[in-house]
Amino acid sequence: GIQVEQSPPDLILQEGANSTLRCNFSDSVNNLQWFHQNPWGQLINLFYIPSGTKQNGRLSATTVATERYSLLYISSSQTTDSGVYFCAGARTGSARQLTFGSGTQLTVLP
Amino acid sequence: GAGVSQSPRYKVAKRGQDVALRCDPISGHVSLFWYQQALGQGPEFLTYFQNEAQLDKSGLPSDRFFAERPEGSVSTLKIQRTQQEDSAVYLCASSGAGGTGNSPLHFGNGTRLTVT
């Protein structure tokens, strides 16, 4: 299966700061998604983004499929942004079986 | 329903007991997935259904794990003769796409299984 590397593993921010999270894939993927897992364990889908750029409020994501990486941008962070951010991808031809990275633990301090 | 619903929310089982975990996907969603999440790790794929057909069960860790979705809606994940290493959060997800499943995945709150 594919390998998914996320960086950084941990990130501590002051409220209002911006951040960039990165996800690298070992192989080409045609199904790439970003999730936020809140402190209560709920996994929320942020973006379905196999290529290109999308924005949703203070969050945006960019995937460069040819170079096998994706970036998640968080602007003007809030304490409610705290939690673990996961990216997940599926290799072309195995698009059902998403492989998750180990996540970025984000803590936003008030 | 409005979201993916899983029950029970918590389950404690003694080693050797059988357990059954239920998932009620978003109404009309064709694809249903089960994932296992160990503490501090990302979810790991277990199995995938398209309607009532189990198309991929390559992630099931042993033959003690069995999943079904007989009418193409509610799914049950059954674990027989539970072992301590089965302790984890079991997550169910659904998506609206059939075929390749290339559409956003929506997760339930999970069932936290503890085997003592």
C-alpha cells in the first residue's frame, strides 16, 4: 500500500496565527481527503481534494498531484481548531481504500 | 438520518466474548466503510461495502472479524472471541458515490471497544 507522511507531528500556536500542514504520498493518488478529529474523537471531513485548490472559510487546501503532496492552510487560528488533522489518500485503481497518515496534533492557545 | 450513527458508543468485553457493533449510514449512501483506530494513530481500513456487496475485506485482521450489510443500509461488525489487541475505536463511514468511492467520506462517532 501507499505510505502517507504528515508534518509536523505536533504544532502549538497562539490564537490568531496562521499555519501550514503538509502531507506527502509515496505513490500517485486520485482520492485525497483532509479530516479534523476533535478532542471528542469525531472525524470531520474538511476537503475532498485529489487536485487543485479549495477554500472553506479560514481553511484552504492545495494538492499538487504530480508531486504527490497536499497542503492544508489554517488562517487566523481559533482554539476550536485544536485537534488532530489527518490526510488520507487512495492509490489510483484502489480508490476505495483510504490510507491515513499519523496526523498533526494542533493545539491553539488562547 | 442526518449523519452516520454508531452504537454502542462504548463497549467493554471480557476476553473471549463476542461483540457486535452497529452502523447506520447516511440515508441513500451507497458506500460503507469500517475503520479501526488505535490510540494515537490514524484510522486503518478494515472493509468496504457497495450496497449489500462486500467488495473489499482485505483489512480485516483475522477470521474472528466479520462484517455484513444484508439490506444495503445498516451494517454490523462482529468480533468473535475478543482479544486484548482488539481494543480500539471502530469507525464507520459512508459516502454517496458507488463505483470507485471517490467522494467525501463521512464518519460516525465510533465505538470504543475495551477488552479486559
